[in-house]
Amino acid sequence: MALKVVEAANAGLYGKWLTGKRVALSAQHGIDGVWAEYAITQANLCLPVRKALSDEQAATIIVNPCISVCLVERAIALGSKTIVINAGASQVGKGGRYYAKLKGIKAIATVRSAANVEVLQALGADCELLTSDDSFDHSLKHWAKKIKAKVLLDSVAADDTSRVLNAMPNSSTALVYGRLTETQDVLSGLFSVADVIFRDMRIEGFWLAKYIGDASPLQVLALSSKVQKLFAQGIFKTDIYARVSFDDFAQALDHYAEHKSDGKVILLPNS
Amino acid sequence: MALKVVEAANAGLYGKWLTGKRVALSAQHGIDGVWAEYAITQANLCLPVRKALSDEQAATIIVNPCISVCLVERAIALGSKTIVINAGASQVGKGGRYYAKLKGIKAIATVRSAANVEVLQALGADCELLTSDDSFDHSLKHWAKKIKAKVLLDSVAADDTSRVLNAMPNSSTALVYGRLTETQDVLSGLFSVADVIFRDMRIEGFWLAKYIGDASPLQVLALSSKVQKLFAQGIFKTDIYARVSFDDFAQALDHYAEHKSDGKVILLPNS
């Protein structure tokens, strides 16, 4: 994702309207290059941003904040009034937490480090559970039943999808949108055949690029405007850990890989 | 599943109407005993059977034939005009094949033994693939793309769900209703996280007991009547391998476990 100004467009009236506007953009599927001075991408992948939003925050609105909104809206469409957010201290997890609260949706957040329990408590999560606690499965089952959490936002996958689903009420759905667990087999996710058959558990995925690709420009604008309103209201905010030039990028990326929940690294080509 | 005559019922008008009727029945969840002379079960789990149906065929209408119909109807509801039937020579697989044909739905059937390729060819399957062929994955991909097979009926699970889904077009759904693969972990199913996220693959289960439990008596009667019409028309037929008394049951069960596609074993308590 990047932030640029539209120089020229070959996309009808919508393209004309976009021209001259500051936009957050992402690369076309399979084609990279948005870090270059000029880049070409689809009109649908350019989200015009409001003046009130800083360049840095604007550069982050595609991807995580949009994913948070889409996931919570999918949970609402699935009829759930409560969600479980696996890896709740991630940017998408926190965003999901904020947006869920705004929509009156309760949330159980799981975290993998004790420090993040406090971070989520400060955000006012309904319940935070540390996955390494001995009582984790038991507590999750207790809470998921108590507040009827029937949708799981899962960015961990591997064993976690079946482990967390197993603790949730019948007819729950996992929305898998990432695989933070480092496994040998990059493709492997596990599900409990018994839970899928006898407890009506379902697994589906979410990929923002597909969502935006399938959406009309109007739907994309609506999503973008919703996300920016949340930034303007101070409800959404992307944590930024560092701002670096190309020279220090490798080092900053290494830090990010090890400490993802510290926040994003912003690349400033001209600094 | 068993065949009995309703002696008495405590289920309102519907129960009164059932009394005296010959019914195929299954046991209540967690409560066994339908092989006894008298058994108690829910009214919803008793399907009145037509006179034209023999006792033996009638005893088999619950479970497999109903599952075949429900799975194909779920595929139709999901908007697919073509299905992949994994383990296509099973009773549910064959039933699904017959019913799909009736509904104008094309089918790719996979089989695990060469002998069953011929069995399915004789049934007029659109395409039969032997899972042990070197070209299996390639052929499956070719055929699934060609005839746009977007729903998988999967009774094998374990590695098969991800293997077969991987060969199918984007946005396909696996309906998992069994786990024929004998694995160490009875719960384990595998899915490709990448396919679920980036190719919009979904996994859901099907369990007849839940379907019937959630359905109204009218919906159950409609399903039962549909299945029996198919038996009457000679479209459905349960293959019966043996009829045995309690004395020879253990031996017959061992044979069944090893040769499931030979057909069902009917237990005749009074023979």
C-alpha cells in the first residue's frame, strides 16, 4: 500500500473524477511497483483520502483497517452478535475490536503474550485470554458460550482454527484471513472433521483484494469513506513504530517481522 | 436405522397420524436401541414408508439416500451446476450421482479402486477418475475447470479435502459428510490456508441428524416422499450384500468394514 496523487486515468468518468486526488493505493494482483515515483494500478484499487488524514495514516487505510471493517461486517451478516478475535493485538485485531464495539458486537480477544493482555484491557475488550495459559481452552469455552460468540476472526490458522472453533458453540464460522503460525507446510490448516460434520462448524476465507476486485467503485468508495470517518473520529488509528528511508529499510523490516504488534514501518522514499 | 410399526405416540396430531404406520426410523442422538423389539425415538426421526417398498429397502431409506438428496440440493442451493463426488462408488456417492443426473447436474466421480471405475461407467457418470492414477490431480483440474464443478461432496476428508479443492475452480465449497480415511487422529482434516484465503474456498459439513432435527415434520415428510419416489422409480436402490441373523453379525460386519462398496448388511433379528 502507498499514498500518491492520480496523474492520469483511463477509467471513464470515475477515472476523470479521481484525477488530481490524493489516493491510498495498492498494487494490481501479480504486479508490484507502488514504491516507484509513478505506478500504474486499477481505479478500483485507489481510495481517495480526505484532507484531514495525515499522509502516514492515509497510507495505511487500505489493507488492515478495511479488513477489520469487512470482517466485522461479515460476522454481522452471519448473524453473530459476538466474535472471537484470534491474535487480538494485531492491527486488524485491534481495528476489529474498535469497529465491533461501535456496532454493538461483543468480542473475546486472544493474545499470545502477557503484555498484550494489558494492551487489550486498556482498549476495553470484553474479555482477553492468553493462549499460553493452562486454562485457555476452558476459559474460551466458558466465555464463548456465555456471550454466544459464533464467528471467529482467525489470522493464525494451522492448529488454531480447529482449537478455537472446538471451544465455540455449534454452527460457528471461522473467517480465516492470515496464517501467522509458522509451519513447515505453508499451505496447512487443520479442521476437526467431527466438528464440521456433527457441530456444523464452517470455514471460509477473506481476502481484501478479492473483495475490492469484485466490488463496484461505489462500494469501494463507501468502504473507504467508512474507514476514514473512523480515523477522523479517532476510533481507528494505525500504530506506527518507525519511519525510515530506503537505507534503513532492511533493518526496520527485520524488527517488524519479530515484533509485529509494535506497529507498522512507514517507508519514506524522499527522506 | 431400522424398520418398525408405530405402536403409540405422544406427539400431537402428527403422532396420532403416524400410529399404526410402517416407518423407517433412526435412534435419538445419544440414545441407541432401535434393534430391540420396541424402541422409543422422536416423531421427526420416523419416516412413514410406502407399501410398494420392501422392508429391506425401506430400512435403508434413512441415512444414505436422504443424505444423497440433501447434498445435491445443497450444491444446487450453492449455485453449482456440476459436482465432484469424492469416493463416488459409495452408496451416498452413487445415490448422489443418480439424483444429480435427475436434476441436470453433471458429476465427476473419484474412486479408489480400478474396479469401481467400471461400476461408475455403467451408471453413466460424466467422468470417473481413479485417485491412484499418476495423472489424477491433472485430470481432475482439467475436468473440474471444463465443466465448472464448484461443489465437492467429500466423505474422505483428511488430505483429500484440500487435494481435491486445490484442483477445483476458485470459490468452490467442500461439503464434508464423512471421514473414510483412517488417520491416527480421528479429528484431523486438512485445508489449504492459501486456497481458503486467496481462492475463496469454503468448507462446511453435513449431518442428516441435524438436518432432520432442525426440519419441520412437513419438511421431513417431503424429503422422505422424494426419496421413496426415487426408489419406486428404480432410480435409487440400496445395494445389499448380505442378510444375517444376530449369530453371524460380527463376521458380516467385518466383511462390511473391509468392503464397504459391496453393499449394506441387513440384520434380521427374527430369522
